[in-house]
Amino acid sequence: MDQRAIVSRRAVTPEGVREAAVLVEGERIAAVCAPAELPPGAAVHDVGALVLMPGLVDCHVHLNEPGRTEWEGFDTATRAAAAGGVTTLVDMPLNCIPVTTTREALDRKLAAAAGQLHVDVGFWGGVVPGNADEMERLADAGVLGAKAFLCHSGIDDFPKATEAVLREAMPRMRDAGIPLLAHAELELALDQTEADGARYASWLSSRPRAWEDAAISLLIELCRETRCPVHVVHLSSASALPMIAAAKDEGLPLTVETCPHYLCLRAEEVPDHATIYKCAPPIRDAHNREALWRGLFDGIIDFVVTDHSPCTPALKEGGFLEAWGGIASLSLGLPSVWTEAERRGASLAQITRWLSSGPARFAGIADRKGALAPGLAADFVVWEPEASFEVTEAELRFRHPISPYLGRTLSGVVRETWLGGTRIYDGREVIPARGRPMLHRDSRRTT
């Protein structure tokens, strides 16, 4: 078998950042060694001082196909992922038609994805009223977990899961070996004084931190009772961090993610009418942002994902209370996070944990993804931390170039992306259709 090697003076390995050669045989990493230890005849690709990291794993994206491909789709989203150094995505179960709450709906999504994937893609199922019996069927078909909304999801065909719905589904999920992912907001009574929909303050006051905190408290209680692993998606409320830390100290199977927009943006900078900043939960103030960073550095927050949630330009029209909520940033996860993390003293090893190994472990694919280690997929991102660029529409390869990052200068330029030992992005163009579906957690069958 032909042997190839990528050599870097800054390879981020499980043992630390060092000069290393990653030897590739077929689609897998055969060895990680010193360059002088490479076998004779291996074809060497030397990237010099560029950083060599495992490909990013973004396990929270909305690809919207089938059914809403005018918003996004497998082709455009996975092209954007490849250009951003992301080699694995996990697709959320809503905003597609049908929503992925049955085995049959998953089959339709897999059929729609055929031939369109430029990176590897896994799938989450969904928890809605009345589908508890689908949990085992979805797990057997290969979903990596299932997501519930504790509030209105934004679309009527994915209704919220009440406490009773969760109590019915969670033991089945535990027994099927898959985690519950939860959009953690409970719709409590509001004391809302700001009603001008043109102002961001109206949206912010309509989704207070108390909503998140109450939902997370309930999820911790249900996790304790059922022992079903629970994952809090897109944490924005830093006031929930103490109870999350206490639950982890108790040994509960609880994990938490946050997103670049909560770590990089702040409520004080959102202009009036700028609905490109609208998401749920909302972007909060600078003090909250810094507390989230502390939670990430302390390990209370496990990793960072984009929550790429695109839509058509028309759906972003109107005021903050009417426009669609969601931020599109799929190709910008690495540079947006690195820009802010570097200012706070983060290391390349931490970035790798937050963007690659952490999400791979949570999604149950760490036997294949997320590290430069023998036996794992030869998925790499080669990037230049010292380089910067201005975000333009041309940088946004997803379907609609709508993003609050437009016009910003970010640090960290992706130079190459490799999937299964093949370079799929050369700094300019994406080489199409190399990806495959990622089915089953590492405790179950694997592809």
C-alpha cells in the first residue's frame, strides 16, 4: 500500500504540540512519528511551520435537506465546512422536511444526502411528543443521539418536549445507548419592558437567562433520575455554570457546548435592525461572554460548535421579534474562536480539544475522529494562526452569504483540509464529493 506523510513543525498530537510526521496508509493514520523515522519511499508533504491539527468536528449544524434546500443543503454546507477545516458535521433533526423523528424520515435524509457530501456527516434524531418508541429504531438506524426543544422550536412540525415527554423518552434513550441533546429554554412568564422590535434589547429581554437556567435545572434533575446522558446545546447563560459544575462534580453524565457567537459577539455591539445577530438563546452582554470563556477554560463547558442555522434573506427581514433566529457561520468556526481565544492565552492544544477531540468524543465517534493518532481517520486541517483576513461574502461558501461576521477581521487562515487521506481543500477550491454518512456511536456498530 502506498504510504504518504504530512510533516509539520507544529503538529497538535495527544502528547502535545511538536514537530511530527503523520504517516497515512489508505484512509487511516498508520503512525505519528519524528520525520526522521518515516519509512523509506513514503511520499512527504511538508507544510513547514503551518499548524497540523485533526480535522474539526462540528456536531451542531442545520443542513435543512430534504425540504428546505432553499435555506441550505448538503452540497453547499459541506463545501463550506471543507473550506473551514471541518471534516465532520452532525446534522440536526429539524428545519428539514420531514423532521428526523422517525426511522423512515432518517432514511429519506440519507437518500437525499447521497452523492452530495464533501465531508463526513452524521445525524441526530429528534424527541417530540408521541415518538418515544422511535428512540430504539433511530439508534439502530445509526443516529448519534436525539434532540428535544423545551420551548417552541420555531417550526410547528417539531413541537416542544414537556417534562412528561422527556420522562418517557429518556429511559429508552439510555437503554439504546444514545444521549439526549436539549435546547434549554423554558418559557416562563416575562416582565418585558422593551417592545420596540427594531431594537436588539427587545429580543434580549424576551429570552432572559432565567429561561435557560430553569431548563438546565430541570434537565439535571431528569439526568439524575434516569441516568440518561444529557447534553445542553448552545449554552448562552453564564449564570447556569455553577449548577452545571456541581452536576459534573456529582458524576452525572452531563455535557455542555457553547458557540462562537456567544464567545465572540456581545449584545452591546448589536445595531438596531441588525437581525443577522438574532439567535436563540440570544447573544448576551460582555460580562456574560467573559464568564463563558472562564467556563470553557475551566472545563465546565466541554467544547464549541457553530450551530450553523441558515435561512433565506427574506426570513431575516422585519424586526427582531419577527425575523428568523439563527446565525450562519459554518466556515468560520476556527478563525472566529481562535481570534478571541488567542487574546485570552489559549493554546493550540486547547483549540484542538474544543473544536476537534471534544465534539468527537461527545458524538461517540472518537474511535474514528478528532485526534492525530494511529488507527483514526486521516482527517486534517492545516492552518496559519498568525495570518488574518477580512470576512467577505466570497469567504462564506454556504448557500446565503448572511452572517454577523461580514466585514470583521479574523485571525487563523485555513490553508488545507484533508479527508480520509485526500486533500479536499487547497486554500482556494474544494474537491467535491469525498464525504460519507457517519452512522452509529463507537459503542455500537461503526462504518
